[in-house]
Amino acid sequence: MSDRTPSQLGLHLQMTRGLQWHFGTTGDPYALILRAQADDPTPFHAMVRERGVLHQSLLGAFVTADPDLGRTILTDPRLGLRKADGEPPVPQVLPLDETFLGLGAAEHARITERAANLLSEQAVHIHEPHVRRLAEARVSERDSRFDLVTDFAAPLAVDLTADLLGIPDADRAHFTSLCADLRPTLDSLVCPQPLGPTRALLAALANVTKLLSDMGCTVPEARHAAVITATAGVEIGTTLLVNTVHALLARPEQWSKLVGDPGLAADAVTETLRFDAPVQLHTRVALADTEFAGVEIPKDSQLVVLAGAAGRDPGLYADAEEFELTRVPGPAPLAFTGGFHCGLLAPLLRVQAETALRVLAEHAPKLRQTGKLLRRRRSPVLRGPLSLPVTA
């Protein structure tokens, strides 16, 4: 994709966006989700449910919002992230080979093993004191009025990632700039971004890879883990923390519960993974002809699991549209289900969000929202946050 001229790239993005827009006008719910122009996608989730457990979108993908089928799809070894020949599926907008997000299960298993000393569930808790120090430093530097996204959550995610990757102090500002350009990475796989941000994204990917190589990160699995952490981890981590705080501040009595018992931070993050997932949808590709829910899936077809919709399934969760800090635990949300990059990053992202949330509850107990949460357009995967004005 990076070898296309700007005009060729722009035409590809425009044509793909046009198809999504056209099928959205016919009422295709998945096309409407990929348009990503609405603040709230839940009406489209309801439209998906009305079409049955599994249906084929006019865009070609097979789509489900069913939590049980979604879990089956995400954990089925007959499915991968790319076609059997290694090529991206037809509906995918950008292949983004440089991100290593499309590697197969075997490659991801090797990456996970290589990164186990930093990112495994057993290892990530060693980072908790460091996350706390970073979060406390950010809180102490703030004014009484600040932006939760740009002044706290996003810088915290970048700082932690830079520390984990060992980015030299001299390169920190450059790395921060690259992370900003990488924000649309996951969304750009399924939703065409404007040409300018797309070119900036492609350039940032090349520059991150060069920066890591210059640092001596040459072992393939280690480099892959580092790039995945920078391209996916920073933005998912930012979104998870912002979504959690936003849900709590919108319900002051629940924020007060957390302030009274910061140990509830883990419960708050778990409920956010269900209620407002930081990863709204996952894609898989059939490596051979198969069948799900009585629907025949031809080889190389794309399947889409709407994790955000599954988390609010009224048949699985009581009061599914309500955020409950002390909800009785139910089935694990699908946001981090199924391995690959989400499985690699999930333990770190949870520790990051839980620790930062405890710091906010302890050091900013009077925190309240003073403006609307703004999200990026064309962000159907993450619903990435741009701004959340608050006061402490």
C-alpha cells in the first residue's frame, strides 16, 4: 500500500468509502457502523440483531452481534486474520503489513512467548508501581480544569509504552508525535481515513520501525511486539481508561462508590469492557469452507464480531444498557477475546487502566465532567476519544 502514489491511494480510499456510504443508504447496518458518523452505534447494533444470529452484509462480510457465536468465532482455530494465501481479505481497506497486526496464530504465539517477561498476565503486575508513579505525576501537573484525554490518559499511555520499549529520552518527543499519527491504525483496517492522515499513518509506521531498529531491536518477535504495542496498545489503553472514567462520571453515585473504595477499579474496568468496549469489533477470515449458525461460510470470507453489541445483549446481561460498578460477574466480555494482538496486550492494558483509575479516585475525588466527550469520526473499531473536559 505504501508503494502507491498519493493519487492512487486517494482513489482507493475514496472508492472504498463510497461503497460503504452507498450500502449504508440502503440500510445495511454493518455499512452504517463502518461509516462511523454517529456518536452512538447502538441503534445499528439493534439492526444487526434483527437480521438474525449471523447475516451477510452487502459489503460481503458475515456479521454477528451474538455473544455466544462471537466467542465461538473468535476462538475457532479454523479462522485467521488473513486469507489462506496470506493476502488480506477483500473488504479490508489497508493491509498495513508494517504493523504485524495480520500475522497468523503461530506467529502471534511466538511473539507472545517472546514478550512474556513484559506483557504476560503473570508479569504485568511488576509494572503497577511504575504506572502509579506516571499517573500521579500527570495528576500533580494538572490545573483544576484539564482534559482527561489530552492531559492525562493519552500521555500516560505514551509514557508507559515509551518506558517499556526503552525509547531514549532524546527520541521521546519524536515518539510521542509518531503515536499521535498512529491513532487511526486499527480503524483504518476497515474504515478509510482521509488521505492526509492515511499518509501520515504510513509514514509513522516506517519511522517507528526505523526508530526501533536504530535502538537495536532486531529480533523479529521482539520488534513485532514493540510495533504492536505502539500501534495498537497506546490507543486501546487510552480509550479503555477514558471510557471507564466517562461511564463513572456520568453516574456520580458510582464515582462516589469508587472514591470510597478504590479497590473497585478492577470491577469498573471489567464493566467497561462489557458496556463500552475499547475494541468494538473484531474481524476473522475463514481459512477453509466452514459453517456457523447454519450459515455456509466460503473460504477466504471475512467474519465480523461486534464485541460492543455483544456486551449489551439483553438476553445475556440483566439491565444490559446500564453501567453497574458492582455488577455480578458474568461471561467475560469479548473486547479482549480470541488472542492475536488484543490477547497480547490485554493484561498490560487492564493493569494500566485499573492503576490509573485508582490514582484518580485517590488524588482527584471531586472529579467531574464539564463538557461533552468528543470522539473521532471514522473510528468504528475504537470509537477513539478526542477530548473530555473535566475539573477536579
